[in-house]
Amino acid sequence: METPPVNPVGEKDTSQQQQQWEKNLDLTTQIKQQPRDPPTEILELRVSPDPDSQILENPQETEKPAAGLEGDSDKSHGSASEVPEPLQASDLWYCPDGSFVKKIIIRGHGLDKPKLGSRCRVQAFGFTLGSVLPEGWTELTMGLGPWREETWGELIEKCLESMCQGEQAELQLPGCSGPPVRLTLASFTQGRDSWELEATEKEALAREERARGTELFRAGNPESAARCYGRALRLLLTLPPPGSPERTVLHANLAACQLLLGQPHLAAQSCDRVLEREPGHLKALYRRGVAQAALGNLEKATADLKKVLAVDPKNRAAQEELGKVIIQGKKQDAGLAQGLRKMFG
């Protein structure tokens, strides 16, 4: 008798298990191979020249691509957050007296600004108005020092008064076609506002400004002298009534500077301030007469000069100026008469 095959079902099961195991192995191999494609694509994107060319358009960020290529996503995000915001209209500051426009390049931090007595560490570039300010880092003291007497001194001081620590700004001067000058305020010490000073301190500072202004005037520098007199007056304006008698002398000296600078309108106003306090101030009367003559107000000029001569008949300056005014008046009358003859002739 032939014996039947041993466990045919078992062989069949074994064959089926072998086939199932091979299928599972193929499926597992496919699953393991699938995730490899995306990293290859990501690597290709990272070495693509497009991001590099875009970043190199901003020279200030030339070091950032290296961090990005290393896959440091945290550093890359932090760098992006440090990119400065675009300038807004609030980044432009117009000096109240119209002497310049400030454009903020880098915003400072905090709310404090330099005050009287603050020692400021600044960096300046591009000042070409005859300045001797060294380009690079230097230290300036607000309200003190000969640097304020230069053409650029008052400009820089006004700008620093509007800056915060760490701020960098460009200054554009009206009517100046050249490149803007740049000023950076790195740090400054605590100062005081003028209203925080005692009356005696203000008067002492004003006397120093007046003395320096007189030296500059005698040296033939009426422009710098006028700045000294103006600063002294600003200190004394905050004193309680009746104020300091020093203001009378300062306004009279300022008028003399303004006449030499070709500013007769301002000179007449300065003399008005003097004559409000001292109606018989001879120098103010004479200088106002000269200013009125320059403005073409011959009647007013004649009246002021005659007042001077009424008190001091031997005042040669007043005599000469009155003679010029009389001649100028005759020329005006002759021109007016000629115009009338042409009109009605």
C-alpha cells in the first residue's frame, strides 16, 4: 500500500506563508524608501542659487545665508526679526526754525534726550560747512565748549536735543544740493533742562555766554557772537518777572550783530525789546534808526536818529547816518516826482 503524502496541507501552508512573508518584505522595503525622496528635494532647494542671490541684495545680511545653510532655523528666525522696519513719515523731523530736516536711519531706544550739561559721544560724517569737528567718534558737552560757536555747532546741538541714545540720523540742509550729513549718538550722560536750573545758575551761564559773544564780536565774528547772545537770552527768558537787566544789554548787542549780518528786520525787533524796557537807550535808538533806513522806512529812521542827536548832539555816527537818510529821502522824492510827471504828462 502506498502511503499518502505526508502533511500536504502543511506544505501548502508553508508555501503560502513564504509568499506572504515576501509580500510583506516588499511592502516594508517600499515604505522605507518613500521618505527618502523629500529630503533629497529639500537639499536641492537649499543649494539652489535663488535664495543666495536674493539675500546678497542686502549687503547688511551677507552672513545670514551661512546660518540658513546649516539648517539652524532658530537663528534664521531670530535674524529675520532683527530686520529694521521701513521708514515712516514719523521718521522725518523738521527743526522748528527750518534750519534742517532730520531723517532717522536707525531708531534709538528710550525716551530721554540730551540736555544742558550732557556729555554726548557722537560720530559725525559729511560736515563740510567749514567745520573742524573730527570725523569719527568724539565727545561734546551740551551747552558748553567752543564747538558750539562754529557754523555747524548750533546745527549739531539742535539735532542732538532731538535724538535718543543709539539713534543715527541724516541731516538735510534747505537749499543744499550736496549729500546729507550723518550724525550718530552712541550715549550721553544725564543733564538738566533750563527750567531745572536755579536763577543764579542761569544768570551765571548767561554772563559767560555774553562775555564769549563780546570776544567773538570784537574778533570780527558777528555770526558766532549772535549765537552766544541768543543762547544767553534763552536762559534768561525763563526767569520770573521782572527778569534780569542783562536782557537789555544782550538784545542791544544782538541788534549790532544782526545789522552786520544784513538782517535789519531782526535788528529792529531786537531794538524794540531794548526800548520797551529803556526808552532812552541811545545805542538801541541809533541801531533801530539804521535798521529802519535799510528797510526803506525813512521817516521812522529819521525820528530815531533825531532822538539820539537830541541827547547827544556830537554823536558823529548818528549825524552821518541822518545825512544819508536825508539824501536817500531826496532821491525817493525825485523819483516819485519823475514818475508822476510821466503818469500825468
